[in-house]
Amino acid sequence: GQQVMQIPQYQHVQEGEDFTTYCNSSTTLSNIQWYKQRPGGHPVFLIQLVKSGEVKKQKRLTFQFGEAKKNSSLHITATQTTDVGTYFCAGPGGTSYGKLTFGQGTILTVHP
Amino acid sequence: EAGVVQSPRYKIIEKKQPVAFWCNPISGHNTLYWYLQNLGQGPELLIRYENEEAVDDSQLPKDRFSAERLKGVDSTLKIQPAELGDSAVYLCASSSDGQTDTQYFGPGTRLTVL
């Protein structure tokens, strides 16, 4: 079945440093979504990318969808302590509707 | 707009006991999902409903797990009997019909089986 893999599993940064997490799918995706889960919280939707090569920005967060629609990245510029949490990518397989496969997440720790 | 509501938030039971979780999705969302999340892992889909129909329950361990969404709104997930390995967070999510698969998660129920 479809697999979605994320690296790194953990990332520790000093406040102000940049952070990047990478997501790779074993199959071509119709779209990719990113979620953030704060410690003790639940996943919260951040963004969805649909087009090949698409780049979207949300303030200090930059999301990119690969040309082959099998990989994606999330980059945070100048991290803040509020960025702490686990970042998940998730994707449906092919043109599948409604079912998401989540990566295992990247746990981000930001040291003040 | 109210979010996805789940109860209880926490549940501690002894093994072999039954347990049930309840979910109320966002108003107007026809699609409802139950996920299991183990510590340090991403959510794993257990079952997906479109209105009252279970359209994907391939990952639901049917020997002990059951779910229902009788009127196409609220849903319950039941485990009977619970095993030690069932300790996890059970998340409910909902999404609207349309072009996007964006899912909105509830706060989850943290189950501890002793």
C-alpha cells in the first residue's frame, strides 16, 4: 500500500534558526496536506498543495510540492518557540478521495 | 463555528472491559473519520463514513472494534473487549463534501488500558 515517509524524525533548533522537514510518498499524489500538532493537542490543518511544483507561503512557513507530485517540504524561517510541535504531511493515493495517509511526523523542538 | 467534539477526553479501563468513544462532527460535514494515534506516530485511519455509510473500514479490527453513525451525524466507536495494546489516542475528524480532502480533527480521547 501507499507509504508516506518524513525526515527527519526529530529536529532541535535554537530560536531564530531555520527548520525544514521533508515528505516523500511511494505513489503520485493528487494533493499533499500539512498538519501541525502541538504537544498534547490534535492535528490542525495548515495547508494543501495541489499543483506540480506549487509553492505556498504562510508568514514564516514555506510549503513546496515537488514536480513529480511525490514529495513535499515545509520550511520555517527564523523559528520561534511557538513553532514547537509535530509537523505531519498527509496525502491521498492517486486520485483517491477522502482517505489520507499520514507520515510519521517531524518533532520540532525550539530552544529559547 | 464549533469544531469537532469528542468525549470523553480521557478514559482508563482494565483489560477485557468494554469502552466507547463519541464524536460530533462539524455541522454540515458529511464525512467522518476515526483514527488511532500511537505515541510518536501519525494518525492511522480506522474507518471512514460518508453520511451513515461506512465506505472504508479495511483497517478496523472487526473482532473487537465496532463503529456506527446511525443518523449520519454523531458517531460512536466501541472496543470490546479492550486489550493492553489498544492504549492510544483515538481521534475523530470530519470534512465537507467537495474538492478538498481537508480534515478537521477533534481533541481526541486518550485511552489507557491497564
